[in-house]
Amino acid sequence: MVPNGNLQADDPNEGHRQRLRERFQQSGLTGFHDYEIVELMLSLVTPRRNMKGQGKEAIARFGSLRGVLEAPVEEMRRIKGIGPVNSLGIKIVQEVARVFLKEKMMETPVMDSAQAIFDYLYHAMRDLKHEVFKVLYLNNRNQVLASEDLFEGTVDSSVVWTREVVANTIKHAAANVIFVHNHPSGAAEPSDSDKDITRDLVYAGRIMQIKVLDHLIIGDNRYYSFAGAGLIEQYELDFLTLKMKGVTETRFPNRQIDPAKPALPWTRH
């Protein structure tokens, strides 16, 4: 007969949780299923309970690990066994990840940390239900000074005020800027309005000696780069062409200009 003092057996779930922790310590999250990652997070704040079932149900309900991290707390708590404490634990993990990615992004120059910038922007903006127009302000060494959400709603010329963008850039004493907005539809391709806004901002930047490095559109697991597509450079060339034409017309108002051979402002009349 087993003495009464030993009737309580060891926690039968501890071996499973221990194996999860050991796998994580050895190789991070490599090889983990999404539900196992959720289970691991839940087990940190529910130390004496098997959370495998809750992990699987959370993935089934919200579709992916990303969906679980972005799920409202009240929706998480609809799953039996997930209460206010462990749902809060998941939200803390999500916010810590955002802070980490933001700080990592701001540590090094943009050109040396393009992936870090995208990781932060994608994590911060991919699941927003409405459009947000964000500006990254950079110094002349392309280090991020600050990031700011300037506009919300449908991003078009009636919402994005060029004057406000320029004023905030001057306020932050920034030399360069990167614009970012999201498409809640998941598509990353720019609309005509997106192109018009970007062109106007590049033009305004040229006037105020502010360099527009890029405009990124964040979609579902994809993004579009205006700089990567060559449009930032094209808008800059368009601006110079318009500026040159304006100078020529001001200095030589009666001169006939061959459109195939635009006159330069220093050409003798």
C-alpha cells in the first residue's frame, strides 16, 4: 500500500512542458508547429496545466499564429482554459516583440538594416483594419530619429496634407524621410492616388531640401517599394524637368522651345 503522504503523483503534464522548453532552448522555434508556440506561451503563465488543446483551438479559431497574437483579449477568453492571465501573457509577448523590432530598427542606419525596418513595419501594420500613413524621420546618416502615424482612414490626397508632412519633418530636424502605409485588403499594389501622393511629397521634399528615400505599401505578407520600382527616382527627374522648364520660360518668355530638345537655362538666346 502506498502511504497517504505519497498519494499525490508528480504533475503528469510536466514532462511534456519540459520537452517543449528544452526544444526551444536548443533551437528556438525552429520545427515548432504554430499551436506548439501558442501552447508554450500559455504554459509560461499556466505552469501546472497541459495547454496543448488550448493551443490547437486558438490556431483553429484565429487561423494562424499571427491571428492569435492579434486576436482581441475577449475573443481569446472564449476558449475554455484561457482566462484573463494567460490571454494577457500573449498580449505582452506581442507588444514586447513590437518594442524590440522598433528599437532594433532605430539602432543602425536604414541602408544597413532594411530588413529590420521592414520587420518592424510589417509586424506593426499588417493587421490594421484601417489605413494608416506613417512617416519615418531620418538624419543625414540615415539613422531613424522617430516614427509617427500622421493620418488614418482612406489614404488619398484629401487626407494626406503635404504641408503637415513637411512641417513635422522640420520639427524633427530630419534630413530624409520614408513614408509607409498599409492596405487592409492585403494587396500591396499602389493605386493612382498612392502614386499622386508620393509624387507630390517628392516634389515638396525637393523644394524643402528633404530627401524622400522610399514609400512602402504594406500588404498581406508582401510589400511594394516605390524606390524599388524606380518611381522615386522618376518623380525626382520629373521635378527637375518641370523646374528647368519653369526657369527657361521665366528667363526667355518669347522663345520657341523644341520639345525634342528642351532648352537649358544657361543656353544663350
